[in-house]
Amino acid sequence: MRMVDLIEKKRDGKELNTEEIQYIINGYTDGSIPDYQVSALTMAIFFQGMTEKERADLTMAMVESGDQIDLTAIEGIKVDKHSTGGVGDTTTLVLGPLVAAVGVPVAKMSGRGLGHTGGTIDKLEAVPGFHVEIENEEFIRLVNENKLAVIGQSGNLTPADKKLYSLRDVTATVNSIPLIASSIMSKKIAAGADAIVLDVKTGAGAFMKSLDDSKALAQAMVNIGNNVGRKTMAVISDMSQPLGFAIGNALEVKEAIDTLRGEGPKDLTDLCLALGSHMVYLANKASTLEEARQKLEEAIKNGSALKSFKTFLQSQGGDASVVDDPDTLPKAKYVVELPAKEEGYVSEIVADAVGTAAMWLGAGRATKESQIDLAVGLELRKKMGDFVKQGESLVTIHSNQEDIEKVKEKLYESISLSKENVVAPTLIHGEITE
């Protein structure tokens, strides 16, 4: 088998078989196939696409290139949730304890953030003492006992995907749906879940800006998951404006606590209930989505979701008293309001630009080496469709820097007002289950 023949085959729009895809991924992982040949292949895939079978084979070849997490010792159907990213996306912090409260085991492997705000681990580390450095045996024990634990990503999970992503990043082949879908799903499958719920974002703050592209990506990932034996579905949710009000690590933890208490932002609450209902349903803890949602709403109402969050934090060394007193979370030195320059209806909040402003404060990482400031960030006071008076606050800025003129300027550029009434965007644009 020669790599040049396989490049030619894909260039001409023909289907690669399972053995050929395994040969490519194994050779690229062990270094026997050079970057320049894989670059040519990714460009051929970019233009010619891949069949469903090719996508499933590519995903599994990347899964088998490194470690795979064995979760068979955990009782029940393990359900994972993955979001394609966004601004103010606090769903994991809410969903984990919420679905655990109704008996769904969540064995979560999470990473640190790069870009707008921190990853799930960064956010959780805003809770004093919380840590993810636990052995696999302890991880499994905690999920069996509490239905929820979070561990840091393995150093050797899907090494082929890491190499391939780095190459795509410098060869203008990142925006290929087969390659994106295989990359995401390989990590989810290697992490050992039995079922996967995908939250695919669409809009200005999403990786996929158009609804058609978001739907195509969601369908591709659902097909891969189901083709390799994982029950998979996707919700397509709006990211034309930030989710919820909080953007920043400690601020998002506080917002998650509010949401688990039943006092969180409506959009964040509604999305968590939608995603959570599918998680409960896939875990066979409810016979219908309606029953699943009722169970989740009851868990919020009776306090068991909040109790689940406390137990989870405490079991991983965190100070669970922050749940009762969120004011003990890290706080910024300066709290500054951003007043509206005129009155009107909020017509646009450019999510990725607001995320950049939060990153400039230190809430996210510009590079992997950047240090995150857990205390800083932004709290939106208005969302799209809301009316604001002149001088009324649009955003509360939490900063440890005294000079934030650049951040203010970015926020003013990112938030538009209209004299005409504006309809808030639809939160959920669709669901794909097969």
C-alpha cells in the first residue's frame, strides 16, 4: 500500500476502505507517513468530502491510535455531553449535577480553555480546593457513589487527532465537516461514554456561523456516533449572543449555582433542560422526553440538583460552602458599569467580540501559556430584545486592571441598539436524533 496512491484515490473522489484509512492514521501517528502527504490528503478530503463509512472508519482509527477510557465498572448507561463551544457556555456546570440528581452517571473528561473563557476545569478551579487530579479507580468510585466526577484529559487520548488538527490548522483545512466531525467524535468515543448528547452551536459566537453548516455538522456527528455503536443525538442551539449573563470563570460558577437553585437566566435554564432531557432519556431513566424534563424540573425544585453539586465539589476537594455563599468565590478588584449612550432596544450582541473583551480582562487564554484570572469577566445586564434607557448599565465589568478603556471600546462596538422593537433570537433551532 502506498500513500501516494491513496491521495490520488481520494483526489479523484473515490471511497477509501477501512484498511486504507487505518494504514494512513497508523502511519501518520508513528511518523512513517510525512506531514506533506497527509496535507495533500486533507486538502483532497476538503474538496471531495467523505462517505458516512469513511467518516466512521476515520473516527475509530483515531480512537484506536491512543488510550481509551474503560468505564465498564460504572453502573448504568454513561451519557456524555459535548458543546462545540461558545461564549458564556456554562451548561456542563449545570448539567452534570442536574442529571446526576436523577440517577444518570456522568463520567466527565474535560480540558482547559483556549480563547474566550476557561474550559470546564478552569471554571471549577474557581472553587477553592477543587482538583481533577484523581486516579482512575477513584474516578470510577466517585461516579458510582455520586453519579458525577470530572477528570482531566489523558495525555495520550487520540494522539492521531492532535497531530491531524495541528496540520489542518496550518493548511487551511480546518473547515471540513468530515474532519471536524471525526475529530470531535473520536475524543468523545475514546472517553468511554455509552451515549452522547451534542450541543452544536450556530451564529456569530459559534464555530459554524450559518444554520445550514451547523445542521450539516450535527448530522455528520450523529451519524458517526450511531454508526460506531454509541447512541448519539444533537441539539442545535443559538450562539448569536452569549448564553446566560455571565462570561468568566467564577462568575459562571455563580450563575450555575443560581440556575441549579431555579434562579438562573431563562436561556441557560431552558437549554440545560433540553440537553438534560435527552441525557436522561438516553440513559433509560425516563420513557419519554417529557417525563425526563419533569424529573429535572423536580430536581431543581426540591433542591436535589443543588445538593448533587455540593457533593460533587466536596468529593473532589472543593469548598462546597460556595454553593450556599457564592460571594466567597474569587472577586475582582474593580467592578465597573458600562452605561448605554442612548436609549433603545438591544438589536445585536456580537458573541465572539464580547468573548474577546472578556479574554482581554484575563478570563480566557490567548495562548496555551496564558494565565487565567478566575475572578474577572463580564455580566450582561441586557440581552437582545431588551429595552435600555440612556445611562442604564449594559454590562458589568469585573476587572483586576484599572485601565479598561480598550475593553469598554470593544463592548460598545459589540452591542448595537435600535429604535425599533427587536425580537430575541430562537434558542433551539432543531434536534437531530438519527
